[in-house]
Amino acid sequence: MPPAVLRVRGISKRFGGANPRMVLSSMSLEVAAGDYVAIMGESGIGKSTMLNIIAGLETLDTGDVLLDGVSLAGLSDDELTQLRRERIGFVFQAFHVLPYLSVAQNVELPLALLRMDAEAIRERVGEMLDAIGLSERARSMPRELSGGELQRVAIARALVHRPRLVLADEPTGNLDPDTAAQILSLLKSQIKQNQAAGILVTHSPEAARTADRIFTLTSSGLVEQH
């Protein structure tokens, strides 16, 4: 069994002042290199909050999150920012592709933030555009792309720096079923190829079935589906 990339240990989170609302309670999860898990759950149960905590974007009340053995609780804001840049890739429902940058420029952003050598950036971006089948659209602007193409660009940008952890939040929510199936296949193959740990948050049972393991987030924690 590959070593765990991500360890979530008994995290809990409340929101509110005088009458706090418990969103997450004693949630634990381990995801190894090359392991791809799906998390389902009703709206408002805390799926996006869980992803934000795992990414160090949201504080937690109890528990701990460890990425490659490093506890996020002990890191400063600057250290968390650097960790996200180096080790985490995000894919969202809304693409978040920058409209004033070309396809290639969007994909190279994470590498530029890491101050990689220009030639290494060109090579890595070329490899990713080949992998997502958009080499011929490298100079195209986002307005010229379909929704499925935009999501492929978003996946390439999330994976170009070879992150240890990939977090995908409803990445096919805006896509038709055929395009969604293509995007999910691409996402899974890239996670496996890069030996990343992958977490897919989705409302779709069809999307969840593409993962290696499926969990349901409930008020008392994660329940694995068998």
C-alpha cells in the first residue's frame, strides 16, 4: 500500500457566535499516492468547508490535517500559501480560467509562481497541453473555447506543477453528460499518472463511480460506501 499523502485526523468545525452551528464533526480520512476518492453528501453538509480546511484556507476547531506528514496547523499564512503553490492543485466547477490570458499562459501560471526556469515551463506546459488534447489551442483565448475545453485547461493548470494533492469541487457541474464523462476520465488518468492523491466532491453518483472509493459526508463524519 502506498504511503498516505493526506491524513485528516478528527477535524471539527463550527460557525457562528452565540449559537454555533456544527458543520464538521470528528471527520477523519486518509488518501494515498495514486488513490482517488469521491465524497458525496447533501447540500450544506460541509463538503466545500472540508476541502477548504484540507487546503489550509479555513481554520479548524479540533483535529489536524497532515500533508506528507507536515501538519498544517503549525504553519504560518506564508508557509500555507507556499505549500498550496507547491503541493496542491484545485479544480472548480466555475473553471476560474483568466479571460485575458491565452490557454498556454493560464496553464503556466502555477509554474511562474514557483519561479521555474522559462525553458522548463515551456516544456512542462507543452506536455500538459498534449495530455489534455489542446496543443493546437495553446494561443487561443478562453472566449474561443467550449465549456469542456475550459475545464480541460483548468485541469492542466491544476496538475502542471505535479501536486501531491488534487482537490476537485464539482468539476463537471456545468457540463453536459458526455463532456462530463470525458473530463472525469481525464482527471482520473492524470491523478493516476502523477501518483497524486485525489479528492472529488460531487453531487453526481455517476461522477462518484469513477473514483476508487466513495464516501458520504454526514453530520457524524465520513461513511464509506461499499
